[in-house]
Amino acid sequence: MDHDLQKALEHFNNKDYEKAIELFEKILESNPDNPRICNNLGVSYYNNQIFDRAIEYYEKAIILDETLYETYLNLGFALYGAKDISNAIKNLEIAVKAFPDNFEAQYTLAKAYYQDAQIDRSIEEYEKTVLLNPDHADLRANLAKAYLDKDRIDNAISETQKSIELEPENYRAYYMLGEIYIQDNRIDSAIECFKETAKLSPNYYYAYRKLGYLYLSKNLKPEAAGMFSICQELRKDPEIEKLLSKINEGL
């Protein structure tokens, strides 16, 4: 193996991407038609968060060898990171066909579909991804969000509950479940979720705000005043201040 290539791969494998980039670019000067060197350069730039350069080298690698399917995967990740969602989808679809058991490929494609407002396709892809990794809490939460967008309330509740089972300390999952219960008009269940949110994250303003409004909807004014008072301690909000004054005047 060429000495420069050996050193470049050593730096690459050790995640010293700046040194790897320097050597790979030197190698590419004398061997410009090597798709794997282009791909490795793309990976190095990607890991240094320089997405435009990563995309440039991935695209060059594909031009040189359109059967190098790992590059479609890498390009899809880079385009997704650069928020070029439509082109990310095109490349990730190719990658998923080549690597149907690749969790990150499936998961990123599902998220890309969601961001592109292709909710049904997002759900379909999330459901496939769950089969690859059923114990991924964020995946369950994202699937729940997609279900909710399609008014599949029971599915959304089920997936959020599974997410909580996997990460019981995740206050955002409880908050999301509370929001879903509100849409399903299950106010008492929503209150319990927001209380758990506040317990897990005592400085999370929005949990107390939700609790205040929910207590007020049940005409539980002292409880509502208590929650709104905490809101004001965490963040001065003129709307909450005015509402709190009205409640206190009536007590």
C-alpha cells in the first residue's frame, strides 16, 4: 500500500479527519479518478461538519462509480445535514434499496419524508425502521408525531407510551403525551402527564403553563393560580401576569 494512503487511512480510522483530508487530497492530485478516495474525503469533510465539501466529493465519487452504493448513503446523510431534503430523499432511497437492513439509512429517510411533508411515506418508513430497532425511544416518539399528524390518536398514544417505557426520565415524551391527551379530550390524563413533566424537569416553563390552563378549564382556580405563579417565577409573561391577576381577584 502506498505510504501516503496508509497514513491517510490511519488518520481516517483514528478520526483525525483534518490530517486525513490533507493526505487524501494529496493522493487525489495524482490519482483523480479514484472513487473511494473521493468517498473517504467526503466522509472526512462530513465529520468535520463541512457539508458542502462533503457533498462535492460524494457526487464526484458517484460520477466515477455509480455502483458504489455506500456513497449514496453518505451523500444522503450530508444532504440531510445541509437541509437539502428533496435531494437527500433521492439518494437515501437508492441507499435503502442497496442496504435494507441499515438502521440509520431507514431512520434518516423516514425523517426526511416527514420534513418533506410526505407523512404517509414517513409513517411507512418509520414502521420498517422500528422492526430494525424496536428499542429506540426517539424513533418511537417521531413515529408517534407522524401518527398524530394523521389523526391516528390511539397509535400516537401507544408509540409515545413505548418511548416513555424505553426512556422513563424523558420529560419531553411526557409533555408530548399530554398534548396528545388534550387532542383526545382526556384532560385528567393530560394533567398527570404535565405534572410528571414538571417533576422530571422542574424549570420547564411550558409544563406549568399547560397545567395552569388545564386547571382553569376545570374551574380549579387555586390550582391554576399556583401553576401560573410558578410560570412567572420562571419567566415574566404579561399574558400570564394579567390572567393571574384576574384569578386572584376572584378568589
